[in-house]
Amino acid sequence: MALLTPEEVAQQLAMSLSWVYANKHRIGYHQLGTAIRFEPADVAAYSEGCKRGPQTGGRNTWESLSATGRSATGGWSRKRTTVSDINERLRGIETGNARRESTPPSAKLN
């Protein structure tokens, strides 16, 4: 069984030696006394697990994930923040009538 040294792993992954030591738990390693060794199959599996393919059919627009609305179940749900929402809030700030989110009673301090 041929195990790889951290130096060999760093060279194979094109990473620094310090990166290999910091991420050894992600790769999988053997500790023999004070020596750290890696199985070639584990290094290859880690490398494959990091592989990312091209992004096809993805969204190219910005979308806010802030909680700006209440769902029918009483919990917070994500709602898209639109330009008109932002303009409405800005008009409210200018006139002093800014709409504020209410704090749930359970979150208020006594």
C-alpha cells in the first residue's frame, strides 16, 4: 500500500503544503505516529468532489432573500424585493412615514 506524503498531495492538487495540513480532515488521512499520510484514492475522490461543471440555465438577475413578507402560516417567507418596493420605502423615509417591520412579541425585551 503506497501512501502519499503531504508534499506529494500538495503537488498533485497544486496547493500549498500549509493548505494540505489545514484541510487534511476533508481529504482523509492516516496518522502514523506524528507522520501524516494520504491514500491516493482519497486524494482523487476529494479532487473529484470539488469539481464544478458549467452553470447552465441559471438566473442572471439579482434577487433579495430577505424576509419582507408574512406567509399564510404566520412565519416569515422570502419575497422578491422589487424596484417599486425600494422606491416606496425611500418615499416613506423622505416623508417621515417609513414602513417598519414589526418585531414579533417573542423577540421583544421586557
